[in-house]
Amino acid sequence: MMTPLPAHQVVLIMHSEPIIAVGLQYALAKAAGLDVRVVRGAVADSTERVVVLCDDGLLSSVLRQCPEAAVVVLARTPREFEIQHALERGVLGYLATSCHVDEVEYAVRAAASGRHFLCRAAAEEMASAFGSEALTQREHDVLMHLARGSCNKTIASELDIALGTVKAHVRSILGKLKAATRTEAASIASARGLVRNGDSVLERRGSVRDAQAWSASRAAPAGAQSVFVATKHDVTA
């Protein structure tokens, strides 16, 4: 059973696209017990625990401004690495913009009760990660260059490794990603959030070492953070 919600739960919507922010506010306006507010700019200090519904681009800012808030992320395309990274940073909910309005309310209520919620699309994305073989850190390095369209000689030069080593890494990457070609491997990696526009998504976050840690967590499901996928009957007002 979830912890009952307070009679008055403040929900702050912080989204970089105003029309989506207003739409979310409207969608949640009639939900019992929720005080939904659209916030632009800095968040005023509050003594009450709030739920923040934000887009993935504003996540870092939200976590800095509202370290005690229960955060739910709304992303256009949930991808396994980004979901995992968000959960590791303390996010309680992850939604796709394509999810049903009811799922948004369920996510908010679950987060307010301290529980995790993934929409169906995000849950399926995470489920697909388990059971697949993890890439090594060096394979991640090679994959980033491969996604940029670099040839083996260029990759060898950039990473200061032997050409034969690059070829071995490429074969391993193709096998682990179950890809037939370099192009397909790059496409799969992009879809999973390992690379973006030819670069690792971690370019925004600091280090490829984080990707290696994430890959290791995929390879050992027993040690991975558990997530709760709520249903209508699990979430109570």
C-alpha cells in the first residue's frame, strides 16, 4: 500500500515548452487533491514537499533548485541510459510525451507517495536492456567514433590504438548490439541513448565512465535499482 497523499499536494510544472506546460496543468486541473502550478524561472523556497513535473532538458536545473522535491520527468523519447541515469539521480517517475493523461496523474501520485513510476514505453525500454551484454569502456569509445562515421584508421589514430584492435572492438560491438553493419550499430546505439548526433549522450554529463557504470548495472540485474510500474489500482488519492 502506498502512503496516503496529503489533502493538499502541490505539483510544479517546469517545462521548456509553454504549450506543453499549460496542457499538463489543464490535464491535471480536475485531479482531486492536487494544486497544479506552472513555474517559469526560479522556484521559491517552500516548507512543503512538492512534486515537480519537468522535461528531461530541465532535469539538472530542477534537481539543483528543488533537491527535496519528488521529480517526475517527461521525455519525448525515453531511452534506457537516460532513464537509468535519471533514476540514479533520485528521479521517481519517467514518462513519455506519448503516454496517456491518466499515467501522468498516476506518476504524480506515486512520486508524492515516494514510489517509482515508469510509463509503459519507459518500462519496455528498460526491460529491453536486461539480458544484453554490456559494452566495455573502450568499446564505448570506439562506438562514439563509429557513430560519427569514422573509418577504422581514423578511430585507431584518435584513440591511439592499433588498427587490429579497432577491428576487434567493432566486431565485438556489432555482436553485442546484434547489428549486421556499422550503420545499424550506430542506429541502435542512438535509439538506446548511448550516442546522440554522433557523440555520446554523456558529452552533456561529464564522462564515458558513467556509461560504463550503467552498462555494468545492465549486466547484473540483481544489483540494479528496482523500479515500480504503478497501475491504476496501486495509486490511491
